[in-house]
Amino acid sequence: MKAMPWRMAILLVLCCAAVVLGARMVLGGWTVPSFWATPPLEQPIAFNHRKHAAGADGIKCETCHSYSSATTGTFAGLPQVDTCMDCHKMVMRMTPVKLAKKPGLAKLRQFVAAGYIPWEQVYAEPDYVFFPHRRHIAVAKLACAECHGDVRNMTEPVLRPVVNQSMNWCMNCHQQKRASVDCIACHK
């Protein structure tokens, strides 16, 4: 039998590795973390969660992320102008000199005129997944950080997922918390 050329041996090893890795991904539920696979987003305002939400007096997540209310509904939305203006009414009275020192508030003032803030959604479930926030927050009593990471203490805007919310990750949590692992519980 003839010796295999070294190039052929390398190609064979790479092909075998690709097959094993592919099988692991399909059968084991392993996915490439989304923060590796997707480029970072660009958010319209350099929002500092720590400044707004950290500490005992901090704003609760659902105060701003309240579309259909995270605690009582299915979705937690992205904050819009009215939500921000509940606390930042003074932005409309600020002089251009003061606004120049506060670029985030200057941008907020521009979005007041437009009527909305064009936030980029960071976390999005596939169409075939049903994920009700209420079931996880109000019923299971999970903290937002359990699924979204320690966003509360971030000083930069969220540009990519902090937690890789793969099916395998969800299943592990459901098993640990003794929640339903029946397919129909989460899949439409």
C-alpha cells in the first residue's frame, strides 16, 4: 500500500473534524454564540444602564421595557420617547450650550421631534418560538439578568446579546428549574 501524501492526510483530518463538529451542532444543540456570529449593532443613544438602573434606588427593567409589560404580558419592548421624557422633561428647556455637554440628551431631544427612538433590537426569538416574559418573570420569578445577563451594570449600550440564548441553553435552565421540557410549551 502506498503512503498517503501529507496534503491528503490534512484534508482527511479536516473533513473528519467538520463532520464531527457538524454532528455535535445538530445533535447536541450547540450553536455558535450569537456575539461571535453577528456584528455589533449601533444604538441611537449611548445609553448607560448602570446610571439609570443600578443600586437600591435604580429604575426596574420593566419601567422602561414595558411594551405589553414584561411582568403581565408576552413581550418586553424597547423604550420610546414618552418613557424617557417621563424623567427627562428638562431636555426641552436645555440651552444648546448645556445640550452640547450632554450628547445623549441632545439626541433624545432630536428623537422627541421625530416621535420615536430607533433602537436596534438585540434579543429576538425565532418565529417558531413562543417566549412569554410574564411566564418567566411573574410566574417563575426569574430576574431579568438570568436571561439577559448583567445589563443593569453596563455603562455602554447593549450592542449584541450578553447571553447566548440557544435552545440547549433554554433546555438546561428548564431542567434545572424543573420547568416543562415539552416541545409544545415553547414551540408554536
